Amino acid sequence: MSTPLDHEWETTSRHRTADGVVSYQRCRCGAWRIRLATPRTATVAASAGRIRALG
């Protein structure tokens, strides 16, 4: 299993909200995460491993 340090995150979308800046990021391996950056901190709100196509 990989750790967050094993990933090379690329921001695919970034949006300013009332709570801070939300960034949607993905890695070449297929993992993705959502980050919330506020003036005080940056937090990973959600993260998932590889996403496989159904079928």
C-alpha cells in the first residue's frame, strides 16, 4: 500500500469558498484527494486509492 508521500499530486480544479480554497487533486496512479486550505492550515478532506472502471 502506498503512502501520501509516494504520490505526485496534480491539481485538476481549485475553487474559493467561504471556508477557504478547495482543491481537487489526482495522482498518475489513479488516486485522488480533496484539500481545503484555510488561512491557518491545509487539510485533506477526502482521499481514495486507485479507481477502477466497472465492467
